[in-house]
Amino acid sequence: MSDHRLPQPDRPWVMRTYAGHSDARRSNELYRKNLAKGQTGLSVAFDLPTQTGYDPDHVLARGEVGKVGVSVAHKGDMHQLLDGIPLDEMNTSMTINATAAWLLGLYATVAEENGVDRVLLKGTTQNDIIKEYLSRGTYAFPPEPSMRLIADMVAFSVNDVPKWNPTNICSYHLQEAGATPVQEIAYALSTGIAVLDEVKRRGQVAEEDFPKVFGRISFFVNAGIRLVEEIAKLRTMSALWQQIGRDRYGVSDEKMLRFRYGVQVNSLGLTEAQPENNIQRIVLEALAVTLSRDARARAIQLPAWNEAMGLPRPWDQQWSLRIQQVLANETDLLEYPDVFEGSVVMDGLVAELTEGARAEMAVVEEHGGAVNAVPYMKARLVESHRERVARIEAGEQKVIGQNSYTETEDSPLTAGADGGILTPDPEVERERIEALTEWKAERDEDAVRAALEDLAKAAADDSVNIMPATIAAAKAGATTGEWAETMRDVFGPYRAPTGVDGASAPGARDQLDEIRRQVDETSEQIGHRIKILVGKPGLDGHSNGAEQVALRARDVGMEVIYQGIRLTPEEIAESAVQEDVDVVGLSILSGSHLELIHEVVRLLKEEGLEVPVVVGGIIPVADAQRLREAGVAGVYTPKDFDVNKIMGEIVELVGQRSGAGAAA
């Protein structure tokens, strides 16, 4: 056999589809269909209330139940979700972070009640809280106790569930928030170090077993459209991770040192304009994580072509699964050793990224490590994302169909009555609240109360591992909201930094001059500096767009009120009144826009604050029309990439309102 071929082709990676919506029954049907189509692992998407620790009947869950994932409130839901799926054979990935300990507790409970030994369970809980503070926003508790929960899960998994990956350091959302390759490498590896140091500090794993801890840390990375650079990034991460294992933690077992990662390729670069272009983007990005054998993903899930428009349908997810299957089964990429070995270009790029990542990791270390460096890292990501947006606005970074080659035929993909996306049944929230009431009525309340009291005691004692008490609460029939509320009572509230205040002033960009002049003129016209409130109602933590709007409004001379994520409509309306703002900008990407924005508009009118309301998010055309009919002055979706144009239209709305007020 020659050196340029493998004796046997490699086995394909685990193929997943990120899926789940509405309730456990509907999602179970979806999982069974996906597995029948050749999917080799489950990837469970949970709704925002489940991710942030609220039951379907909580005020913050309004409009969010079952929207971006499946609602799981107790072990009964988990039983239904996994019905008919062999847990002793399945490799299950759960995209869950703040409430990861609880969902793993539910999963272990369901396995046990189905007669499956914990040692047979295979899968991954994402369980990376630092990136939640930096990019995704589904945190529930302050950093220190959150890191404790992660360390407790790591110790529990290594000792009791040896095939489980207890934490999946997630650089995916860092790139979505604007991270450069250097930042993605540095912040992800710094997070890995923070987790390992916390596990070591807590001392719940025997010293001789610590290499197993290192070996069970996995990563969930992003691959963007810059194909060659992305391959170099992954080779760099692999080499640096192995070096960290050897030098910092004394790991010598090559198997334990392996950089193990799964991937969902980039969603940030997918466009609502000419969405058919997203298919070739997804294919190229999938190549970035499969071409290099020495840095090949162990599990892949691909976004659907219509991810920028809303919730993909089963057919769309099938298309993304088939892309993986064609790559693995029809091409020859699994037949060769690493095709980049000895490449001058690849070696040079890896050296460049390694130097940059080490320097940035040193800065994080100077801030006291990843946990203490959250405000620093958040501000740097906001700045990087601002630069990306500005390059696209200026045409320096081409996005085909959006700012370049925009002439187009109508797409047959979006011509159907559904507009090319899946809309969850609006009755789901009511159904879930009723089901929750029934669950509580039928359970043993005394057993639940006793289990939650024991959970509170465990949470209050830093030396105790949280998992046994969590599993006991799951078995007793406690709910997601009750588990999280118990934790909140012990750990206290927390609101993460927005990164806007810490971001530096923009570089000199001529395109800001004209809009600054308009802001100055209108401010003079109304007698004070234009004041905008940027708000994120509901549980949606995707704050990248809101941050960029707030930052640009500040950069062009407006006074900006931005308090971050997770606000009720009442809180937003109250803030708008107290601050006497001139315009309200709302951002929602979770699909809850109709319920929550209508409520904000109603409350503002009730308070007598007649100011224009503009909205941004993933909003279908029909919904945009309904919002305008309800009194919304402007609706912006992912196709509206020109932030300066948006700023100009906001200034115009403020001027029109002032003129109307003067005329009255």
C-alpha cells in the first residue's frame, strides 16, 4: 500500500441534525424520521425557557415556548422526547448550558427508569457558560457558581458516566458574535483552561484520573466561508490543545490529548437575500472541517439553507443531512492521509494563527483567566463584529446576493404558502401550560418539596457535588423552573456585560459623517440629543444585532439606553417612559415577535408615550405586515445589512414625529 492512501477508508463522522421544536411528542416524531433517513446521532435543540431555567407558565416564557427548540419541563417530557430511542446505543448531543446539570439529570433518570445503566450513555452536554456571557445570552446564574456546576458535571461524568462528554467548549457562537480566527482560538482554549483548573481546584476527581478529565473535554467550533483559513484554524487549535495538555496538565496519553470537536458551520454568513446561495456556502464550510484528516470533526451538524429566514422544515434539514452523506459516501476524502501535510501555505497560516492566539491568550491570563476576562472579551467581540458589519456596508467584504450581484430571479424555494419556513403551532404554549398543571397535580408534592430542600442544601455547600441532588429532584418530579429557581435563590441574580460600553470608538470611517450630520440637525430641531432605547424583550439572547445597533447609534451621536437581554415588555415600556426616549428599537430573533412586540407597543400607548417603534429580527414577510398594522414604524430583517441606512431612517422617524408634534 502506498503512503498516499490509507489501508482502509476512515469511518465517517457522527452525522447529526440540530432539531427540536414545540413539545416532546412532536420532536420525538421528528427524531425518529431523521434517524430513519440515516442520521447517526441526535442533536437536541431546547426552547429558550428550558435553556434559561423557566417553566412554560413563567412570565418571561411568554411567546417563547417551543419556538427555537423543544420544551422540556420535567422527566415526563424527557421520557416522551426519547420514546423508542435506544439510549444504550444512541449518541445524543444536547445544546444546553446554564441548565445543563438539570438536563443531564433528566437524561440519566430516564435512562435508569428505562433499565439502561449510566455507564452505557454516550453523548455531549454543551455546558459552556462563558460563551453564554460573551455571545449567546442563555445564562442563568453568576459566573463562579456556574463554573462550579460545570466542574461538578465533569467530575460526575468521569466517575459515573465515562462515555459522556460533560462539557463542549463552544467557539461556534464566538464566531457568530464576530470573533476573528485568533479570538475564536484564544477565547475557546482559555475557557477550556478555566474549566480544567476549576475541576482540579474542586478535587472531586482522583489525581491519577485527571488525564480522563482532559480527554473528555470536547469542543464545538464554527467554520466560516474562508475555507483555507478555517482549515488552518482547526489545525492550530488541535496543536495548541495538545500542547496545553502536555505542558500545563502533564497529560501524556495520546488518546487523551486528542482535540475532539463537533461542528455546526457558520450561520452568520447565511443570507435572507438570494437564500439559495446558502447551499454552496454550507458545502464549502463543511469541507473546511472534513478535508484535513489531522483536524477532522468527529461530529457534524449543518444549518439549513433557510436558517436566516426562520425555523427549517424537515425537508430542509434532510437536504443538510444529505450534504454530509454525499461528502462521506460519494467523494474520496476519507481515503487519504492528511492532504495538507507539508503545505507551505498551511504551515505558514498555522504559525501566524498560533502566534496571534498565544498573544491573545496571554492577555486573557493577565485579566485573571477566562472567567474574570468576560468583560474584556465581550468588548473585543463587539468591536470585531462592528468591523465586519462596516466592511460589508462599505462593500469591502463581498456577500453575494446581499451587497454584490444583487440582481435576481424570484426563488422557487420560497414560493410556497409557508414562505420556505416552518411556523410552530401557536397553541403549543397553551398546551404546555395545561400539561404542566396536570403534571404538578399528579406528582407527590411532599417528595418534590423534600428533594428541592436537599438540592438547596447541596447548592449552598460548595464542597458538595450538585449532581446527586439534581438527579434526586428529577426522579421526584421537580420541574426545570423549580430546579433553576432553587439555584437562583442560593446563587443570586446576574446580568452579563453588554460589551457596548467597553467598546472603543470606531476608526475614522467617512461613511459615518453624513449620518452624524443628520443626527445633529434633528437633535437641534427637537431641542435635545436624540435618545434611543434598544431593548430585547423575552428570553432571546442573540444580542449581536442589538449591540451593533446600539453601538452605531452611539457612534453617530445619539444618546443610547441599552440594558442588555431578557427584559419583559413591562420593563421596556417603563424604561422608555422614565428615560423619555425619542424612539424605541426592539430586537427579537426567537420567533416571539408577534406576542412580545404587540405588548410593548400596547404598553407604550397606554403610558401615553407616542414614539416610533422599530423592530429587527428574523421576521417573515406576513408577520412584518402585521407588526406595521399594529403600529410598528419600521421592520428590519437580515437582508437589511446597511446599518447607516437604518440609522438614517430612525433619525427621519424622530424628525417626522417632532414635526407632527409641533404641527399639533
